[in-house]
Amino acid sequence: MKHTYIVTGMSCDGCRTKVEKTLNTIEGIEANVTLNPPEAIIQMEKHLPTSQLQEVLAKAGNYTIEMAHSEAKKTEEPQAKSCCNTSNHSHYQNHQNLKPELRSKLVGKYYCPMFCEGDKVYDKAGDCPVCGMDLVTIEANPNDENKSYTDLLKKMKIALLFTVPIFIIAMSDMIPHNPLMHLLDMESWNWVQFMLSLPVVFYAAWMFFERAWKSIISWNLNMFTLIGIGAGVAFLFSVFGLLFPHFFPAEFKTEMGTVHLYFEATTVILTLVLLGQLLEARAHSRTSGAIKELLKLAPTEAILVENGIEKVIAIDAIKKGDILRVKPGDKIPVDGKITEGESSIDESMITGEPIPLDKKKRDAVVAGTINGNKSFLMLAEKVGAETLLSQIVKMVNYASRSRAPIQKLADRISKYFVPIVVAVAVITFLVWAKFGPEENALIYGFINAVAVLIIACPCALGLATPMSVMVGVGKGAQLGVLIKSAEALENMNRVNVLITDKTGTLTEGKPSVEKIQVFNGQEDEVIQAVAAVNQYSEHPLAQAIVHFAKAKNIALVAAENFEAITGKGVMGIVDGKEVFLGNKKLLEDSKVAISSTIEEQVITEQKKGKTVSYIVIDKTVIGFVVITDALKATSINAVQELMQAGVEVAMLTGDNQNTAQAVAETLHLSSFQAGCLPEDKLKVIQKLQAEGKIVAMAGDGINDAPALAQSDVGIAMGTGTDVAIESAKITLVKGDLQGIVKAKKLSEAVMRNIHQNLFFAFLYNVIGIPVAAGVLYPVLGILLSPMIAALAMSFSSVSVITNALRLRNLEL
């Protein structure tokens, strides 16, 4: 058996490793622990109580372990002390969807948008100690203006205000007759440059030096390491040269006796990097536009109907079971069903379909969609974080900050890249100092070393994957393809086998009873008995039978000892008689014989693609129910497109051989398997994975959940059960296989975009570092100043961002 647990107290990969090793010391279990999300997936030979796991884990450190989705977890603020950091922080899960009282406790906290340390949050603003990104605040209102972008814009304006005059002063030598020299001498202008540089270095761009220092002491080397070293060396050299010019040899001085200073290089470099950060923040804001638009769909108030009296209440006050009035033109407040009235509803924001859908009594309605020109009453069934709209926001937020496996490559490269670049910069300085021009050899060495540090900044490398993932996930949300993680987005590109369920996936999932054939007994009495048992089941086939009975005005009676047997059928006691309704496996398990006459008729119906359930009363087969479930109009085209793309499409269904074969032949599937129980589907997927296949599983029922979780990419129909959606990594809002085609194409486009971004990032470095080091100088006389190097570095980041944003215009 396999269980998923939430682990709190982990703040780094060292913690994760310690927790995993500790859990694996327990006999009979195999644990796999992840930091983001902070989970432990444990395979057990026999069930162990959580208290036993906690007892062992407590000996390793201040860690706690709980079953996932426990009610206690939802109602208490999760907190833990870090074993690696003395900062005051706590941990949280999915802050966008917390209960209002818990969310209010976390408002004002800060977290890393890339979640390098899992779900750790901080009390104060600052930078992520791992990647150096700005910590983002948990806002009281998600629609508030992006504070990070506003702060960066303010700093950018200040940096420009002081950098432009410094640049003009430094470049004045290139102006004929240098008019500035008529006002002050060079030494005085150097002091002016120094004073103007202070606001840039110690305010507008100080965060870059803080990030660089943190990256060095924690040895989480990143792009800010190079920025801090390069700009810091240039600034300190200039300050020292200004204060103590007599320490420098003649080759470091100008004709006027002043030392060559680089305040302009320092400030221009920092301003250009700040511009890159500003563009990144702006791009991040734009890529989350789809989420913000979805959030705007949610109304703030609703009309509650109690005892015939209507009153306006806040959305947060709605409870499950409340009756709500939706007036013409209003947004539907929560998910539920119409209990009185009818209307046409615009669901284009959720499904992408422009034509309003007619809804009547018992039809489902979704939060955020817009009512037409009629009023109706609805029953609130899902509120708060449970609504489809909230789930969309939750999944998109999670996926946009998750890390694709390909990101690990970029991370590994960055880890080794920084020390290599520093070594190249040192070698550059030494070579120029030794073999450079006799005059100013040290200056050449210094300038070229700084240029190497600046142009090698791996900003573009760090942006290559996250930017494409964020834009791709946002695009998917607009298309009704909800992607939970970057890993799922990447794996979808590699999928070569699609396993699909039948009912509700290939078919409409809205079966109807074509006929009930009774061989022994009164037809109405048999229908009443069968409907009595099925009224307690939520299975679509069961509901179809109940509706059939109601349509015939047959009253429902109570049934006792109801039992649903997954993948086989239902049973119960009605008026003292034992009633079964199910497939052949249920009859075999119950040792019920089937006459050849009945079986021949059943096979005839099954060959037509119909689903047939046997009716058994007191161990005797007295008839059968014929149920039809039409194929979705899009299933045939979707299957053909996937197979043309090299994906094998196989169907695993709990239905019988004949019905399954009829559907498989109609859709021209690669293969199919009938009579599958949940564990059968799971085993088929495990077998395919053992053969090296990358398997996607599409399903919509509770019985599909294990297979969805086991597959490389689980794909749930948005029209299916909550369990299936929770187990899957991709959810199709429309519950339509055409969404899989879109997901496949989107994945291919995103991965292609990531590879392009990585190419851009490496291209700049491969070309730029040697040029900055001066390899072209002996032949072509070409050198890069630190300012030009900074411009090239920023341009590489802009190239990556611009390329990623192209995904927003992708046509699928």
C-alpha cells in the first residue's frame, strides 16, 4: 500500500535527505521524500500508524509528519523551525487557497517565487538565499499592484537619475575641447562621480551586493555572485584610486595625474542589471495575467435565501448546503446545482466555448461564470478553495513556480559555471598583466577581468526554464488545460503511450438506459428493486437507472446493506430480497449461473457497443439492463491526431469485451483491454513503464485514481471526480480528449522554447567570455569594456524573456 504524507520542518535538500534516510530505516517501508512539495510518499508492506513514523522522525530533528489532506492540517497554521537557518519563518501550503482566518495570519509574509526552499516563508522582505530572487509578499488581496515591480521601478528611476550624469562626465573626453574641463578639473569631476554613484551603489542596486554575499557564504553560487564581484571590484578600485592616488604606478594614471576610475562602469553595469530585473518582474506580471483575470471572475457577494427571505452576504460567508439566488447578469458565486428555474450561462471564461449553455434543474453551475437573462436558485456544493475557479488558480500558481527536470541541468551548470568564470577572470588579469602592452598592462588586465565577470553573468541561464514554464502554464490555462507542475509539462512532450478509460473519457459519461429486459417477474417491480439499490451509488450507470425509473413514475424504496464493489457492480437488500446489478465478474464471484439464452442476448447488445448489466435477485439472473453512452464527438479526431504524432492509444475499461471492442474499432485504437479493475490498470501502466515507455493516463473516475497517480503524466477530465483530478498532473476543464492533443502540442512548444532559451544563454557566454578576455585583440584589436559587457549580458536576458513570451501567441 502507498500513502502520501505532508512533512514540515524541511528547509533545504540536506533536510530532505535526512528525513528520507530516517524514514527508510523503518522496516517494511520505502520512502521517497520531496522538498517541493514537502511530501513523503511511502510504500508499506503493512499499515503503520502516523504516530510511529513521527516517533522515529522526531529523533532526526524538529520535523513533523501527517497524512496528506487531514482536517487538522487545514485548520491549523503549519509552523516549523529550520535546522539550517536562524531566520524566523514558517511553512505554508497553497497560500492562495487557505481559509480566510489562516490566510490573514500569513498576509505580509514573504516567499521565494521559485520555491527553492519548499514552502518556507519569511517575516521580512529580502532575497532568496538559494537563487537570489526577490522574495514575494503574500498579499491580502491578490489583485493588489505588484509591489516588487513598483519597488524596482522606483529604484530604476533613481539609478538612471544618477547614472546618466556619471556617464556624461566619463565620456566627456570624447567631446571636442571637453567643455566640462572649463568648469572643473578632472580630480574634482572624479569626486562628483563618486558622490553621484553612492545612491546607485548603496540604494538602487545594493540588493545585488547582498545577494552576491549570501551566495558566496552559502556557496549557492548564482548570477548575482558575478555581478557583485565584478561591480564591487570596479567600485572599490575607483574609491581607492580616488582617495590614495599616490599608491598607484604611472600606468594606472591619466595625463593629468589622476587614476583611471570606473564609477561610470560600476553604475552603468548595475543600472543595466537593474533594468533586466525590472523587465523580468514585468514579464512575470504579464505571464500571470491569466490568473489575475480568473481571480477577477469571482464575485464578492451573493444572495442567500433563508426561509423565503433574501439577503446579501459576503462570498466567504457561504456554506455548503446554502440556497442562493442568482439574478440575470450576475456572476455565479460558488459551484453547485440549480434547484429551481433555468437559464443560459456563459461559461467561456472556464471552457473557452463562446456559446452560452442552457441549464435547467439539477444541472451543475460553476463559480465565476455569468448568468443570462433569467433568475434561478442554486444549491451551494463547493465553496472557497473547493470551487473549480479556485482550483484553476491553485494549479496554475503551483505549476508556474514548479521546476522542470531540465531545470536541474541549468542549476548544475550554474553551480560549476561561476567558479570557472572567476578562474577565467583571474587568468585574464594575469595574462594581460604579463603579456599586455608595456604601458597600462595592469589596467588592461583589470578592465578585461571585470568584463569577463560581467558578460559571463548567467542571468539568461537562470531565466531560460522558469520563464517558458510560466508562460506555457498560463497559455494552457487559457486553453482549458490545467497543468499542476513543470515536470508534467516536460514529460508530456516525451509521452509515447496514452492509456485511456472509456466511460466519461472517450464517451460522454452521461449514459442513459435504452431498455431493461426482464425474463422472470413483473417489470415494474424489477425496475423498482434495481433503482432502489442504485440510488445510493454516484456511478453514472447507477444514476441512469434511477432516472429511468423516475421517468416511468416508479417510486423509489429503501434498500439495506448497500455495497458498491469497485469495477463490478452494486448489491443490497430490497424487501427482504438480495438484489445484484453488475457485470459478469460480479456474478462469478457470487457463484451465480447465467443461462445460455440470456448470455446470447447480452452478447448481441454488447457487440453493438452497448453496456449491459445483469440483474440478479436471490442468486437468479432474471434480466439485464442495456445502457448506451455515446462517444464524444471529438474522440475520433483526437485519437487520430495523437496516433499520427507517434503516440500509441490504448483503452483500459471495466466494461465487457464486446462493448470495448466496438468502441476500439470505431476509434481505431492501437489496443484495448476489457474487464479491468483498478489494480489491473495500475499493473498495465507499471509493465509499460518497465519497458521504458513514457505513459500518460486519461481518466475521470475514482477507479482511475491509482493509475493516474502511477503514470508519468496523469490526465483527469475536469468533468470527473475530485479524486481523479487530485491524483492527476493535468486536468482538462472540458473533459475532452482534444485537450490532450493541445497539451501535447503545448509541451512540445514549451520544451522547444526552453531549448532555444538555453541556446541563447550559452551562445552569449561562449562568444562573449573569450571576446571579453581579449582573445581577438592581438588579431583584430577588439576589446569589450565592462559597460558593453553589461549591455550584452542584459540583452541575453531580454532575448530569453522575449522568446518565452512568444508562447502567449501560440496557436493550438
